[in-house]
Amino acid sequence: MAYEAKYRQDGGPVDAFIASVDNPTRRADAQATLALYREVTGLEPKMWGAAIVGFGDSVFTYPSGTKSPVPAACFSPRKACMVLYLGRDFEDAEDLYAKLGKHKTSSTGGCININKLADVDLSVLREIVARSFAASLARA
């Protein structure tokens, strides 16, 4: 059986997706996160699957060696929290994450979960997104 990427750009309308977020705080945070990612990446967003807002193109290599296209930077306003898919393979990553504020790291370390943007330092978040984005582009 041939490998099929889990997420693909589907060209859906990003603004409509964010407008459909039920929780008003999460929707406002998604709009602010969208603006932050646009500013940092200099790119327009595209939907990856039904719920991931992505910027740019990169490649993820699984331990098996299988490669998959992925956005170079992305986030998703989930029901329980805002999920930001960020790397840690850049200089001073651990120091920056320590200064970020209230967040949880996924078990794989490939994303962070934020309940609301008011819980984190936005200037630190901007720096983490910028460095993670640059590292992702360097891998592509």
C-alpha cells in the first residue's frame, strides 16, 4: 500500500474556518494568532486538512525515512485549546519556552497547547514562531 500524507493543502477558506470556531475567546485568539503568523512568515495562510492553518511548505521525515509534506509553520484552534505546531531545533529553544508563560507541551514535543493567548508572552511567542519557521524552512 502506498503512503498517503495525512494532511494536505485543500485550499479551503481560512477566514471561514476561523469564523466557525464556537468559543469567542478561542476565535479571537485564532484571529490574533493568524495575524502573528502572517507577520512572522510574510506568507498567506492555507488550510491543511479540515483544522490546521498552515504557512509555507516543508517536509517532515519520520523515523522510518518516509517523508511527508507539511506546512513550515501552523496552528489549530481546537475545542480544548490552541495548538501551535512548533519545533525545538533552534538556538535557545528551551530558554524561550521557559519564558513563554503558561503552556503545555505535547508528549512528542512537536506542539504546544495554550488555553488562551493572555496566558503567554506574545513577544516570546513571536520569537519562537519565527525561529521554528526558519528551522523548518532549512529542513525543506
